[in-house]
Amino acid sequence: MSAKPAEPGEALNDVDVVLLKAGRTKIRYPARLLSDDGDRIAVHASWATDGVRDFGFVRFGPGDVFTEYYWRDRWYAVKEVRDARGGLKGWYCDITRPVVLLGGELVVEDLDLDLWRSADGTTVLRLDEHEFAQSGLAESDPQAAAAALAALDELELLARQGGFTTLPS
């Protein structure tokens, strides 16, 4: 079951983004549904935890705002990250199974791989490849593992060829 696309002038709904990892809920946070065209879902969310998370190449923390794009037919999510003043930090991308919207929950299964692109495009990083290799997905679900690696390659190509200012729908 999925929500229908928002009509112009129609009130948009709040949803809970539920991020699963290895079959367990890693995090759940509220978001505002911006659009749902049947393939791509966009939501708006604030930093969902207390404190700051420092990755070394970027810091996320209170006041940061995320515009998140999910697809029902793609193996990734792209999150545009802005600071409290609206300045673009960059894009954090998760490799996921295609998203499912069930009632008020946007269910996302994280497959460990990530990609970061800085706002100025000078930094594009593939992340957590070691964690992905250790996850056992290649053995337990080779098709999903291949789809995940292909999605990471696709995102890296997009990131290096101009970024995510025009995302595919």
C-alpha cells in the first residue's frame, strides 16, 4: 500500500521514517511528506538525535535540515543536508532496498553502503564498503548485493558528473 501523490494545494502528511538495519530498527524520526509521484517520495526532516555526529568530512547536528529523496524502484536514498542558516553542506546517500510507504511509515532498509558529496563537489567519498563486505549480504542475497553495488556506482557517477541538483524521478 502506498500514499497517493500529493495534489496541488492539498495538505501534506507527516510520516515516520523507519530505518532498518539487519532486520532491526536503527532509528525512527518524524518527517513532513513533500511529494509522492508514485515512484519518488520526498520528505523534509530535522536532525533526529541529540548532539553532534562528526564523520570527519562533515558534522551533522541540531539545526541541520534534510530533504530526503527515496524511490520505490531504486536501491538508494539521497539526502540534501543544510545547516540551520540554510547553507548547503552536501548530500549524504544511503544504499537501501527500494522504499516502502505503509500508512504513516516510510520503511527504509539500509544496506550499509553510503556515499558523501560535498556542497562544492570537491569531495566524493564511498563509505562503509568494509562494513558491507562483512554484512554477509553477498552470500545470503547475491542479487541484492549486486543491486547495492550497482547503486553505489550509479550514485558515484552522478556525484562526479555534477551532483544531485536534478535528481531522477
